[in-house]
Amino acid sequence: MSVPKEWRSVRKVRRARETSKIFWKIFLWPALAISVFSGAALLSDYPTLQLEKITIVGINLNAKREILKAEAAVARAFANEGARLFSPENILLYPKRAISENISSSSPRISFVQLKRGGRILIVAVKEREPFAEWCDYSKDNKCVFIDENGLGFSKVKGDNESSITQAFLSKYPESGKHYLPETDFSLLREIISSARRVGLSITKVSKEDGNDFSFLLADGSEAKFVLSEDAGKLFLSLPETLRAADLSISNGIVSPALQYLDLRFRDQIVFKRK
């Protein structure tokens, strides 16, 4: 039985449509996509869409070495992009994450990085760590580093704000980028310092002894010894009452009459020795 002419015509139309679809899928759509991406890539290289200047702010101007580190970190972020379809210097496509991570890791002094763009100028705003105290090695060459309020050490440079530095910490090996105590222990130490000051003691130095033993050096040269524990803070808060029972008091940041030392390393009691 022969196939009607009408059926043959329908089959030809269907085959033509299928061939057209295959052609679009294999050739035209990919060619169109390549054209679009190529055009976008060329547009991303357009001069008026390129970053004109990168400015780093927030770093101590006296810290020349830190400035150079930050500049090198930015250059490295762009260099590591390698060959890209779109320009890494484009005002919308620059490597934001790489720049932030590179600068943050370039120095322990840096605690936070934020990128802001104004037109073709990229501003890299850096926040440096605030000095909380000094960590020094008095047994060798008096080498010191600053530590922030979380206990992380970072290098000292001329021009750092030292107005809040009122106590020094003793360590054998002071160096940048190092925590000398676990963060929870350092937080506890800060609370003990706060308790001692609250009752009127003037602390000039905090020394780390063996194990968890610490000591405060007071303004008159006397010492207050304690163990790093929650009990130590409570003992310091109870110190005025204990001293009154022995006809002693705290005035002008020291114990009067003068003591050789205070020992708060025993649970629920305070031992002291008169000069």
C-alpha cells in the first residue's frame, strides 16, 4: 500500500523542524552564547570600567613595613587571578574576597578589612588592633610586643596609641601573631585585673609565674600573688574588708602601712607579710 502524498509532506516538515532544532542546539545557540560572553569580556576591559586607583587607609603611617605588606597583599590578590575571561581590574569584578583575606593575613596587627568603592577608586579600609598591654621578656633584652584585649601579640611601631597601656605582661618568648594564654584564660585574667583595680590597687606589672600562678607588682614595689581562677577575683574584691580587720587599708593605689607581699593563692583566705 502506498503512502499518501499528504503524509509524505508532513514527514518532510517534521524532519525539517527537527533538523532546524538540532542545528540551533549544536551551532547557533553555542555561537550566540560565545558571542555574548566575548562581548561582555571585551566590555569588562573597557577603560572607563577599570579601577583607576587603590588606596589603603587605617594603617599607622609610621609602620612603613606594614604598609608595604598590605600593598604587596593587594598586588598578590590580582596576580593570583591569572588568565580570566573578564578583567579582574573591572570596577564590579575585582577580587574582593582575595584582597580582604590577603591583607588580613599579611600582619597580626590587622583585625578587620573592609572594601569600599567610589567610582573608579577602590578604598581598602583597615582596622588595626588596639594595644591593651605589653608582653615583655625582661630576662633577656627587654624585647616587648603589644597584645590586644584578646591576648594576641603584634609588633610595636612608633605612633601607636599607648595611652591605655597601664600594665605589662611577662613572657619568655614575646612574638607577633601568638596567643600567650588561651582566650578564655586571658579573659579571666582581665576580670581579675579589673577586680583588683576596683578595690583601689594600682597595678604596674602583671607577671606570669610557673603554671597558673601570676603576680601583680603594685606602685610601691610590693607584690600580690594569685592563681588564675574565678576565686582570685572574689578574693581581691574581699580584700578591703580583710585588710581592715588587720588595721590596714588601701590608699593611693597601695596597701598602707606598707606590705612586702599579699598572697591570694590559698582558697578562702589572704596571707600577707608586713615590711
